[in-house]
Amino acid sequence: MTRVGVILNPTSGKGKGAQFGPRFVAELQRLGLSTVDLSGASYDEATENGRKAIAASTIDCLVVAGGDGMFHLGVNLCAGTAVPLGLMPCGTGNDAALELGIPADDPVAAAQLVVETLDNPRVVDLGLGITETRRFYFFNSASAGFDAIVNRRANRWKYPKGPARYTLAMLYELMTFDSIKYVAKVDGKEREIDGMLCAIANGPSYGGGMLVAPEASVEDGLLDLFIVHKISKAELIKVFPKVFTGEHVSHPAVEIVRTSSVTLASVGIPVYADGEPAGKLPLTVSVQPKALKVLAKHQHSVA
């Protein structure tokens, strides 16, 4: 019998994790899989539980229930191993699920997808990031700029809840924000960038549907360096909503560079990977082709 390690986050998606997580597990069991609860009282405890289970070969696959943050946890447990990763999407941000074609807030469909793809998981690329304090894999993106600063500000506030917190954090940071002077190395070539943000994308979207690199693919063996060069604050506010449709790519301040490795350096700029804090610049990122087995249908599959 297939042994499935399960990590649930009951707080995902404003409590949707508590609603859908147990139903997802029950459906896995109904479909004949044996489940092992690896959830912990904290992110770190769940990570340690998963690491021990994989090292001891007590599970055949790992599934997580939550949003992009939980998928990031699973990615860093399963990357470079033979253990495939499954997802029950129920977070506030489900960009990984969108890219992988996994239906959100549907525990029955997510469980059925796990069973259907166990014998033929999809193999995808990851980014590998290194800061002074962390070494981490990411599925969607690693960002270091205005968006990361806003993310850091929003995480420090307990109120208001939901998207309004990020909107207010953005307005707060805009009052004092100036462009960032980056020293970059792209595929070994040095360049200086005066910009609002830089992000290294493995997949096309992050941040709850921001389609920052519409042509990025998790199966092409490359990363997309997304740059917004220096513009006025008024212009930034004008351009920002267009990232949800991909129309921003035609703006003259936007540059996307296809690359396999990037180094970014600046002073005091936070780094966020899949929406999770990952230290500060300097950051070195390289693509890791075919680094993860994921329980999702192949790109050419028809649902």
C-alpha cells in the first residue's frame, strides 16, 4: 500500500486549510492510500517531520495542504529526491496550483489527481537560491525589490486581514521608497541596474496571480529575470495592476531576460521565495533542471 506523508496547514486561506485538509486526507484513505500525519505545531516542526520521514524512507510520496507557502515547504523537502510531491491547494495564493493544473478548494479532485499520477509524476525545474543565511529551492519565484519590501511590511502587521493589508503596506512603503541600485551578474556577465524590483521567475506567476513572466516555463531548463527599471512612483502605481494580465511586459521600463544563473547584490533588500522570507541580498540563483517530481498531469495532458 502506498504510504503518503501529509502536512496540513489549518490556517491557510483564512481557515480553508482546516476545512479542506481533513476532507483531502479522508478522500486519500477512501481511495486506498495509507496516510501518515507529519503536520507540526510550527512550520519548522513540520519541516523536520517531513525531513525525517523522507530520510527514513517511511513514505512513498508527500502531500501538503495549503497555499504557495506550504508548497514551498514541500518543494524544499522533496527537491532532488525520488519522493514526489502532491498538493491540495487551499491558500490565499495558489500560483503553483495554477501552473500545475491542480484545482483549488476541491479536496476530492486533488486526492484523485494524486492517485492518478502516482505512477507517472510530472518532472519540473526548480530555482536554487543562496543568501548569506539560507539555501533554498523555489518553484515560482525569488524576488528582491519593492514587492519584497511590501511583503516584509505586510508580514509585520497583524491588521487588517487579507489583501487590504498588502495594499496599505504598498502605499506606506511608496512614501519613502526610492529605486534600488543593484549589481547583477547574469550568466556570468556583470551589469548595473537602477530599478524598482528584480525577481527571478521559474514559473509565470507569483503573489496571488501576478503574471510577471508570462512566457516562463517550469520545464524549459531556464529562469526568467524580471526587471522593472526606475520609474516614478505614479508610473509604478499605474503599471502595477497590469501584472495581473501580463500587459505590463510592453512597458518600456520592463525587461525580461532568459537566463540559467543570476547574482543580485544590494544593501538591506529582503529576499522572498514563493512568498516566504529567505534572507537578504546578495542572492545567487541557478536553475535546477528536472529537480522535482510533482503529482500533477503532464503539460500536454487534457483534463
